[in-house]
Amino acid sequence: MRIAPSSASPTAGFLRRRSSMPVWLDLAWRVGLVLGLIGLVLLLHWVGRDGLRDNLDNHISFIDVLYFTTVTVTTVGYGDIVPVSPEARLFEALLVTPIRLFVWLIFLGTAYNLFFRNIVYRWRMARIQADLHNHIVVTGFGTSGNEAVLELIARGTDPREIVVIDPSEKALGDAEALGCNVLCGDSTRDRTLKDVAIHRARTLIVSAGRDDTSILITLTARHLAPRLPISIVVRNEDNELPARQAGATTVINPVSFAGLLLAGSTSGRHLADYMADLAASSGQVRLNQRPVMPQEIGGPLSGITTGLGVRIYRGERPIGFWEAESRSLQTGDVIIEIVEQAPPPSTNDPI
């Protein structure tokens, strides 16, 4: 499911990246190179025309040399004009033959770039899209998006289950190096999100770098996937409400969170450390969300054995561990608990 990196510019419709050189310029330099090689062979044939023989009239004109050059560069010739001197035959063997092969390679490469490559990319894209189920889509691979992907991978998410959308070729190269699928495009467009099978995604992380762009992406995604969990990063507190109204299920303000850590540190130097410990995969503990288990129904939140229960979500209502409702778990409750972080696998463990 990985897409090999290359120089890229935004390409809507394909889970790939194309050359940054415009098609017309790519075609122009190829045509120019072919004409230059033909011109070189034409010049050398004209200089050494005494080594050629025309079987029709025994006279070598410029038109004869031009004709002989084109047929020998593109084919092996027709035998009406032939090299007869040792020098001419050596020139044909050592110079014209390699140029002929090189010209054919240019022709084949041009045909591939202009025609066959789209067929190949469509086929590869169809294969990738068929495998995209319950995946994570990350729109924007700046600082926040990059850190989110790194944290997901650190927590055990297969990079092949992550699709990164970004208009920057450098950002996509970094994401591809991690093993993620990449798409160079505009996430505010329906076509782009459809190409990453947004309707089958597990969740969407929106970190476009601008609040207005992130909110527009959220609106587009919500329109295409009404039940998709969407987490969005906004940097202006005034945009938190519009983000929720656009359909975001989780709104994160990194500035506000940093303020919480700073404020917590004033009450005790270990508080900020513990909050960061809970949030990071490298910590000793982590927060876990899970549905209530059948054997836990009717019992108190404090009685769970999988971790330390700190909150219940009953519908959309949060219930703290100190509230009376937490003394009797009900069907459909969602439990937030603090659990021990599993240690990373030892490098000495057998594979």
C-alpha cells in the first residue's frame, strides 16, 4: 500500500505523485533531445558521405543523407543506401546503433509517461483503495500531523493503515518514508476525500495549519461520511465552536493544552509530567477508552479490574468517578480508565 516517493505536485485523483516538470516541458525536452541526436548523426553522415553508396543512382545528395539518417536512426535501414567504406561501417556500428537504441528508449519513455503511466497508476490506485478499510486519514502533515502519525505508529498502528493527504511534496516524502500511503491533493475537495475512501475510514485527523481550511475540510468530510469520527486541530479559541458545528467530534487546541500544562506545573512540578505521561505512548501509563463489559454491568466504576476508572460516558454525558451514577455501570456505558503502558518489545526477543 505504500507509494514510492518522487518529485511531486498536487495531483487530484491518484494515490501517487508525479514529476514536478509540466507535461509540455517534459515532452519538449524529449523531442529536442531526439532532434539533437538526429542532427548530430546527420552532420556526421554528411561529412562522411563519401563512404555511402546509393544503389539507385550512385549519387549522394543532402536529401539522400537526410533520408539515410532518419531510417538508420529509427530502423536498421532499407538497403537502398548503404555504408561501403570501413570508416562508415565503423561509424554505423559504434555510434549510430547506440543512438538508435537511445532514441527508441526516449520514445518508449515518452509513451509510458504520457499514456501507459496513467493506466499503471489507475491500476495501483484501485488496488490501494480496495485495501482501505477501517484506516486513518490524516489531512495535513505539518508539525501536528507528523507528531500524530508518529504517535499512532508508536502505539502499534500499522503505517499501511494510515493515509496522509498534503499538497507539499516534502511532507509527503516524509510520510512515505514512515510507510504511510500518501495522496498529493486538496482535502477540501470531495474528489480528494473520496479517493482515500473516506466513507470507510476509522477516523479523520484534520491539521491543515489554518483554522478556516481545517473547518472547511471537516465540513466536506462530514458531508461524505456522516458517522465518521473527526478530530480537528484549531489554534484560535474562537474557532472551537465553529469546528464543532462543522461536524468535528473532537476539537483540540494545542495552545490551550500547553496552557493547561503550564498552569498545572505551578501547583506541583510533577503534575505536568504525569499529564504528559498519560498522553504519550512512551509513558508508563496511558488513558484507555472501552465499552463496559457484560460482567461489569451493575458494579461500581471503582470495581473494574482492567485499570483505574476515572470517568464514564453515558450517552454524551460525562460522569466522574466521585459521582453517584458511577456506582452502578449500565449497558452502553463507555469507560475511561488509566492502564499500565505495555513495555516495548525487547530487541533480544525471538522473532
